[in-house]
Amino acid sequence: MEKRDSFMGYSDKTNVELARKEYEDNELGYKLDVDEGYVGTLSDINNNRSNNGEQIFTYTKTSGGTESVAPDAPLSERAKVKEITLLYRGSTNPTGLFTGKAGEVGRDWLGNNAALGLKMLMNQRGVTGQLEASAEYLKEIMEKYPNAKINIYGHSLGSMDAQYALACIT
């Protein structure tokens, strides 16, 4: 096992492993384990709820078990969640155009990546709906799980979503 240098206690290798998990299509209740142990149970999937393309996976971890604790669970259950890991998925591979994921590809590459790139080239301010939706989701999760430490992972477009979400926290 690698030395744990990360601020979260995981090795760099495990942090990369966790970031790769963003691209798996798991079902609610999936128990996420990595080389260094149990991370959490998939308790919520925000798959384009705002129609802006965000894909965010919420893993909850309680002090005594591996049960799923959804955001709409009673507060008494949500209060038992000690740790949450949010995985912000990055852009869908453009080959998805040919595998039934054309909508995801369009939302990611045209509605977000190209739109943000164009804003930068034109020296314009503003964000996309996906960034805003990602920020709102983080705020919602923080309110719904008041006792939880929150770990955030993102790759590519997912890292922009995660960084913007963090920047919007007051």
C-alpha cells in the first residue's frame, strides 16, 4: 500500500481510482470500495436533473453501517451520515455519439465545454447551467446532511463543476 499523503487520508493512487469511479454506471445501493477500504454507498444520482448535463453521484457513509441514506430520508437518518463522497462526472466521450449517448455528448461538449471555451476566448464573464446546477446540488447536499464531512472528486468537466460548486459556498 502506498504512503497516504493526501489531505483526505487516501494515497494518490486511491484518489485516481476514486476519480475513475465517476464514469461507472452504478445503481443506488452500490457499495463503493477502493484499495484502502469502504468509501460509501451510492445514495443519490443526479443525472441531468436540471437538463444542463450535470452527473453527480453521492456516496454516504455512516459510522456503523453501509446502508444507503438518501437525501429525502428522515433527518434522523441523514444525521447519522458522517461522510459523503461526491463524484462529479466529466465529459462523455465523443464516441458516445455512436453508442446512444448523443444527448450527453451534446450537453457536455456543446452546452458546456464549447460554451465555456468561447466565453474565455471572447473574454466574457458568465457560467453555464451545468456549473450552476452543480453548485446548487452541493449546497443541497450540505443542507440535507448537516453532520457529514464532504469529499469531492471531479475529472475534466466534472472538475470544473466541482470547483465552481466549491467557489459558490458561503
